[in-house]
Amino acid sequence: MQETVDNQPCFADVFTAFRKWLTKGGYFDRPDKSSFVTCGSWDLKIMLPAQCDLDGI
């Protein structure tokens, strides 16, 4: 299992690339045309902000 994550980009790099992709695709310009799908609000309300704080984003 560990080999799945070894030598992969860190969260900060992936999140930066994701934001660039969202910007390039115009998703920030039309937030009513996209959505995030998660299993409950914990992912976006708790975990994402905590991970961003941890990585100084």
C-alpha cells in the first residue's frame, strides 16, 4: 500500500495544480455550473481546511 503514495506529489503541489486547472477551465467564473461531490460535509468543512492549514496554504 505504501508504494502507492511513495514518490507522489505532495498535497500542496496537487492542490495548486488543481486550482490552476479550475481557473483554466473557468470553473471559478461560473460556480453555478460545477459542484463537488463528497460523502458528507466533513471533507470540505473539516479535512480540507485542516490540510490547508497544515501545509500553509
